[in-house]
Amino acid sequence: MPKPNFFIVGAPKAGTTSLAFWLSAHPQVYFSPNKEPHHFNSDDHRSYPDLAAYEALFEGATEDHLAIGEGSTWYLYSKEAAKNIEAYRHDARYIVCLRNPIEMAYSLHEQKIFLGYEHIHDFEQAWALNSARAEGKMTSTWCRNPRHLDYGSACLIGAQLQRLLATVQKDKVLTLLLDDVKENPRQQYLKVLSFLGLPDDGRDIFPLRNPAKARKSRGAHTLMQALVLIKETLGIRKSFGLLGGLEKKNVTYREREALSPSMRAVLENHFRDDISLLAELLDRDLSNWLNCHSEKKTEA
């Protein structure tokens, strides 16, 4: 039975979807058809808790696939995922995609709204509920893990990377910053291929995936959420094309207003120490992540 030998472990809204898309097209890479199976985060919501069902995702891998992987974005956040992966496959490699946590928190909030897990549409109001969310309170019916809505903790990527490096050998971990990927995607892609022991497949086009999205109809999405919940309750994993088609038609793409200077200052104060920790771990100056009161709109 083929088993995954590399994992994109996070973080959310940091380019993992784009990287997974690029890698999945490489002829010597087999990527899980379900990008985020979330099997090893035993302290969190898991999409594939059953090992046999999880390993079935990789049945299509052959001897030609030198790299077999998946990309569960909450593994980095989990306190147990890395330990469980190491117990499962000690030679596994880890790819960590990171971005400025100030931007990440704002973008994550938007994604949670889009998925229907966040019912507070004003980010400042949602941020004020961090403590309650950490205790599992003030969430909607559809939220699978209230702690994911504690944006102040979910985006402490410096502390999360530190925990990963305390569990896994440093030479088995590759860290990518979204800033670098946007600036020179091919260079970062080649870095990933080298890390995984793969030849260059000549890719020179790097479309970005998972941009900012919104729902045309919240009611239609709520109905689809209910149907998905029924499927999960009944243990049905088969995908229904009708639901997928309706889901696509209910999506629109838009820009989002930039954070207000006052709210950005709140986030900078919250994440300042964590950014310093990350800078130390990466041996890199990240001071440009602070004091950036941009008036531009954001698309991610």
C-alpha cells in the first residue's frame, strides 16, 4: 500500500493550495485527491479519522511517483499531528508555508465566512471573541472546531513552527514564505522540488489558487452545508456532482477592504513577539511585516 512521504502541514491562507496544485501536475508526484484529509491531527477535527480510508487516498500512486503527499493546513496548528506523522513514517518530509500573521488572521476570517463556519462578518467583532472561541463559545452551528476561530492563537505561526522543529529534525522541514512565492514562484518551486528529490518538470506558469471569495447566496450555502452534514453523519464519502456544480455557481470573487490602521495596530501589537520568534527561527529579518499601514485592498 503506497503511503505519503511528504506533507504540506500549513499554514492556512499561506499559499498551500497553489503549491499543492503545482506539485500535483508533476509527473513524479502523487497528491491526495482530497488535498486536506486531516488524519494526523488527533486533537482536532479530522476529515479522515479512519486509517484505512486515509490510506485509500493514495491507492493510485505507482512506482513512478517518487513523492507522495497531502496538504492538511491545520497540522502545523495541531499539537499532535507531527508526533503522529513521525510515528507513522519517520522519514517523512514537511513543507511549511507561512505568511505575515497579521494578513493571515484577516484572510482566515474571510475564508471561515466563505466556508460558513464564521457567522460574525465584521472582523473586529470576531477578533474580540477570541477568548470565547478558545473555550468553544460564541460559534455557529456549522463550526467544526471553535478554536479555529480564535484567530489570535490560530495564527501564532512562530510558536507553531518552533513546536514542529522541536519534534522533527530540521533538515526534514522546508519553510516557504508567501512573500517569496509571490515574488519569484519558479525559484521557490524549484526549491521544493530539490527538497523532495524531484527533477525540474519545466513548469514556468504559476497560477495562484484559492483567492478571496464570497457567496452569492448565504441561504443556498446553508442548505448545502446541511446536506454535507447529513452525508458525514451517514458516513457517505462519495461526491455528488450536483452539489459541486451548485457550489461553483454560488461563488463570486471580490477584493476586500484593507484593515483599518487602528485594527492593524491591534494585530501588530498581538503578533509582534511571535513575528520576532519566527524571524529568529528562520534567521531572517521580518521587520517589514510590522508598521505597514497599507491603504490598498487585499485579494487574499
